[in-house]
Amino acid sequence: MALAAVIAIVGMAVVYQLFGMLFLEAVLYQTLKLVPALLLACLGELIAEKSGVLNLGVEGLMLMGAFMAFAVTFLTGNPLIGVIAAMGFTVVLGLVFAFFAVSLRTNQVVIGLGLWLFGLGLSDTLNRAFFTSGATATIPIIGDMHIPVLSTLPLVGRFIFQQNPIVYVSIALIPVVDFFLNRTNLGVKIRAVGENPRAAETMGVDVYKIRYIAVLIGAAFAGAGGAYYTTTLLGTFILNVTFSRGFIALALIYFGKWKPYRVLLPLIIFSFVDSLQLGLQGAGIPVKYFFLNMLPYITIVALIPILGRGAVAPAALMEPYKKGG
Amino acid sequence: MQTVARLRGVGYNALALAVGIVSGLTLVAAIGGDLRAASISLLLSPISSVYSFSEIFVRVTVLLIMGLGIALGMRAGVWNVGAEGQFIVGSVMAMYVAFHVNSIPAPILVVLMMLAGAAGGLLWMVVPALLKARFGANEIVVTLLLNLVASNFLLYALDGPIRGKASFGYLISDMLPPDLRIPKLIPATRLGFGIVIAVGLVLVFYLLSERTSFGLQVRTVGRNQEAARYAGISIPRVYMVTLLLAGAMAGLAGAIHVSGVIFTLDPGYPSGYGYIAIVVAMLGGTSVIGTAVASLVISYFVVGAEAMQSAAQVPFALVYTIEGIILFSLAAGQYLMGRRKS
């Protein structure tokens, strides 16, 4: 933690020295603004993985969520209804996934990749079929809040006190998910079927039911995360709008060692590098944009040997379970 | 008995494929595409002319070479989802050698280009393979992230090392000179000797997996890690070798594609073949012969799907959706097959 603080301060100091206060403020603001999509997907998938089901198709769910939120917001004019519709739709897709992964006990990698390709293709197909004739369709977005007084503070004002509500909600969900997994009856059951389903069943836990629930919660979260792109960041839908962030979410769970609080640090690092490179592309520095594009992904890969040490996955992750067998 | 089981497997896979195609056509109709034109072009256009027919084998060349590597990895239990990126890097490396290595007779240079492509794909896999073997990092996620890096690497290469002399500020390489292209097998088509290399590799992979101790090690690790450890097999080593080999194959496929079919690189080069190759390996049941047959079947539908896309005016992304559905139905087929067995 101390090391993280030192890295953060040094990083901020370097950016400040090179590009000045305004740039630093903009980068910090953007860093936090980019957090919710990843964080929501991450927390949801973490719950699913805790139950022993790896959903590689998070990205596909996010894409479908992004599209549904966009389409429904376009029709109703209310982004909140859009987000809820997105979550409802991804839960249905999650149900299909859970049926294959849990009831049919199929290879989770195969259907995970299948779900990703399905979402990637269908979201764009539907968008082109219904929305791209003529001008680009746009929707009202969920805007930033301006917390009185605090939002005028230097450095942290815009960064922390001038974000959209989803930012605060998603961060508040970290302790909620942690509490859910560790302190509630259902959460403990989820962890039990992810560690030792046989023992859990002996104790009278319905392994299939618990895994279905965990996958569906994960799907709802992924839908909300995807919806964030269209209803908050962009206000429109484009091909591959979530830009592989669903896969980043999978990597972040690994870095976070399957603990909700631990996910935040690698997530902020990724988000900071991502917003920094976006900022630098606009700042016109003599580094080509394709190098800057690579930066967030290379950062993630480079972090594996540092943050990935000692990561232990739930013991039954990716292990299909046969009832009573 | 085994033949019956194998035939049943083929039956289930064929059924899965049919489900995927029917769902795809349903989607075409649902979004208002011309269903009649879509069905005809999807199913019949690949056999409507010599050119279209040869196009099937143009796709087989690429998908088979990549699929062989991916299937071998799958058998050990590791997944190369990064074939798309390795394919790009392999293509760039081949072009780099073509434009920067001088005073070597053309035929030898072409061989060098192929080797450079394979080396590029292999190098692109070094990091994911090491992270998998050393830290247990999920190779699926890492190889996928490197695909995103690879498409930017292509932009970098087009901006500098392989930038065309007459590109006028566009990101495009020069055309490969005719003597550095892989010779054509059938004139007036795009089918070249790459297909011969692909068929040769089928033989190599067959011998590797069926007739060597390494092939046995791969299967043991994939089936039962406990038994593998007991038998003294180094699991990380098997992971490393299969992943690196898969990377080299994808890189080689890229080199063959660019020097046999495309002849130039631009930012639109990434093709999605790297992901389709996963479906090929899966459909083929990860066996060498199965992969070969599957590459033929999938290539048929890839050519058909491209014709369908323009005939029925549906977005290209629909092809991804169909791929996704096929993966789900293949998985369901394997469930049904498993239930028969027990």
C-alpha cells in the first residue's frame, strides 16, 4: 500500500512537472471517470468466479449491455431505464451461459469465447440494422455532479467531487460486494461451491442454484458496466465500443487475487495509464499515437509478475460439477 | 465400436454447425436482409466458379496452419487466443525481411521470409508463454491483450520500417515484388503453394502428436495433470513448447498469407482469421485430421458468408455472431456425446 502511494505521488509529480496543473487535473478526472465500467464488470465477474464459473464472455455481455442501454435510452429518453434494460438483457444471456456452464457442464472457455463473439457481432449487427441509416443517433447521457464547495478545491476538486453518480455508486459497491461474499449466507455459499462443491453439497447446498445465481449477478454487473460506455461516456454506440475492457476486467481479478478491495489498486493504475495516454494523444507530444495506444495493455502485462504473485484462484474454478455423481 | 463413436461425434458436430447456420440465416431475416439471396450465396456461391472454389483453399491455407497450432495447445489444456496478433506480427516480419534483406537470391529470400514470419509469431508468444509457465497467468487474457498491442505494432511498422516508398503519407507498404511472392498453384486465382505447406504441416503435426513422446506428454498433461506429474513430465515445459509452437504457426500463416495472397499491408489487414481458427480447432475435436477436415468445412462457409454479406446486405459482424452460436452448439454437442458415453 505504501509502495502504491509512493508510485502514485511520483507519477502525479512527473505529470505535473512535464505538462502542468491543468493537464494533471484533466488526467486525474478522466482516471476516475473511466473506473466504473471496468469496476462493475470486475466485481460481477469476481462473484461468478468465486462460485467456480469463469465467464470469459464478460466482454460480450458488456457489448450487449452497451447496445441495449443505448437502444432503450434512445427510445425512452431516460438513461436510467436504459441501464436497467441492459442489465435485464444481459441477465437473460447470463442464464443461457449458466445453463451451458453449470447444467450442461460444458467447457467454460469455449462458451466464454462464444459469448464474446456473439456479443461482438450481434451488438454491431443490430446497431447497423436499426440506427446507422442517416445521421449518428445520440442519446442523453448521465452527467457529472458538482458537489458544492468541494468541487472547487484545487487538484482533487474535479478529480473526486465532480464525477457522475455511477462513479460513486460503483466504488461504494466494493465494500458491499466484500460484505456480501464474506458476511452473508448466500455469499458464503457462493464461496463454498467455488472451493469445494462436493463438500458444499454434503452440507445441503444446491450447487447448481448457487452457481446460477452467481453467474446471473455477474451478468447483471457486466451489463451495467457495458451500459456505462453508451449512457455516460459516449452517448452513442460504435463497433466494439467497450474495447476489450471485459478482458482487462478478467486480468484485474487475477491481480486482485479474487478480493474486492484488492481489485481497486491495479484498476486505478490501468485507468491512470489509459487516461494519461489519451491525454498525451491530445497534447501533441512527439510520441506516435500507436505507442501510446499500446501503453495500457503493456502496463497490464508488465504488472503480472509484480502483482500476480501468490494469486490463488478458487479451487473449483472452471471445474464443472456433476450433481450427486 | 470406436468407428461408431467417431461417426457419432462427426454427426453431432455437423448438427452443431447446421444449428449455427440456421440461426445465422434466421438473424439475417430478422434484421431485414434478403433471406433467399443470403441462403443461396451462403450455401452455393463457394462452388459456383473455379475462382470461388479456389478461394476455399486460400482460407484453408491460413486457418489450417493456425488451427494445427491452436489444437495442439488445446490438447495440452492451453489456449492461444492470440493467433490474430501473431498472424499480424508474422506478416510484418515477412515484409520487413522482403524489403530490407538484399543480395540474396529470391527463392532463398522467400524461405527467409517464411522463417521470419514464424519467428515473429513465436516471439510474440514468448511473454504469454513465460507468464503462464512461470506465474500461472491466464494465457487467454495475456494473448488477447497482445492482439491489441499487435494491431498498434502494425501501425508502427507501416509508419516506419515497412512504410511504402510511394505511400504519400498513407499507412501502406509497397507491393511485394513478383519474384518474392509465393508461386500460384492455379493461374488466375489467389491459390498458391501455401496450401502445399499447410498439407505438409498436417503430416508433421500428425507425426509429432501420434508418433513422438512429446505428443504423448501433451495428451497426458491435457487429460490428467496428476498423472503427468507422477510420470515426471514437466507441465510448464509442455505449456511453453505448445504455446510457442502455436505462436510460430500463426506467424507463419501470416507470412504465407501476405506473400501469397495479399502482397501488401495496410491498417485494414487484421482479418479475424485468428479467432475463426479457434472454432476450426474446436470443431475438429483438437485432433490433427479433425482440424484439417474442419478447416475445409469452415473455409467453405467463410467464403459463403462473404458472398452472403454482399448479396443480402448484412453487416460483416454477423459472421462473428454466427461463430459464437456455433461454439455454443459445438459445446452442446459435446455434452450430448458425453451423455451417450456414460
